[in-house]
Amino acid sequence: MKEGGLFDIIISVTEMKRTVGDGKNAVEYELTRKRVKNINLRIARDGAVKVSAPPFSPLPLIDAFVLKHADFIKKGRERAASSPSAAPKLDAESRAELLLAMTRHCKEIYPLVKGVKKLFPEIKVRAMRSRWGSCAVKKGTVTFSTMLYGKDERLRRYVAAHELCHLAVPNHSRAFWALLLEIVPDAKELRRKLNEKSELPIDNSSER
Ligand SMILES: [Zn+2]
């Protein structure tokens, strides 16, 4: 038997999930022990953090390695989340159908948005995986994710209203929610429904 043959088999099944850091900065990663020389870290397409480490690398050392690369991980995960390949690519017909439906919602909602100082925005549909919609207030563009294709009309209308309300209030403040709830009284329930199966934020306005 080749040296280390059995050993390789044993260590290749030694996988575990670990979490380092705390609160907002906590990072969960999957550790695999391998016959590698150095600790390696990569971000999978789904945003998972995969770490491989030599068989006897002490755990504190691996944790420290992961923590040291927190910025790299954050950027990699953001990239993975917004990767167009990860969201459904619609054929031209379905895309046009979704664009039409979202434009119709926006046209109905726009006159209801109190305090809107912007002209009716340009409506776009894009393969976004990280967000249901986004609103570029300065550019006057509202973009919806192709993931909304086939979703319930009430949910789509909610996302449209949410983005259009950002034309009046750019953040997720109390004023924003008051405005949105006037147009969509069950907004909070719809928001919960929309995020039930995924952890997607509606958009990133709270971080702006
Ligand atoms: Zn928002």
C-alpha cells in the first residue's frame, strides 16, 4: 500500500462546520482536512466558505487564518451573490413578459407615492440573485430580478411599490415604511412571504 493511503481515506471524510468571530462579523466555514501543505480558502458559487487544511493544523490556527481573510470573504460572497449566472436567465419572451408586468405595477403605484420628486423611472429586468429589486435614485432606474418571474402578483406589486417608495425616501427609515404601508397595507406580511424560502434582502438601501 502506498504510504498514507489509508490515512488519506480517513482524513478526507473529516469535514466540519465552524464559526469564527461574533455578531455581524461571524464567519461560518466548512473545513476539510486534506493532504495539502497550506491552509486554502475559497468561496463557492453559493457563497459558502470552503477551507482545506493539512491534517494536523491546529484549529485555532485555521480559525485565525479565516478571520484574517474576513474582507476577502465578504467581497467574495458579495460577488457570488450578484453573479448573473446564479440567477435564472429568462428567454426573451419571458423577460418581456416580466418587464411588462413590473412596468404595469410601477405605473399604477407611481401616482400613489407621496413626496416623489423624481420622474417615472426607467424599468429594467436583470438576472440578479442577491436582491429582488434595486432603485438607483439618481440615475432614475428601477431594476427587478428575473427571480420575480412566475411569482405571485401581490408579491411582485409589493416589490414594485418598495422600490418606487425609494424615489421619495432612499432608506428604510420609519418614514419609508409609513409611505409603503399606505400603498401596500400588508407589506410586512408580503415581505415575510417573499423571504420565507430565501434570505434575500429586498435591496441594499439600508446599507447605503
Ligand atoms: Zn429597499
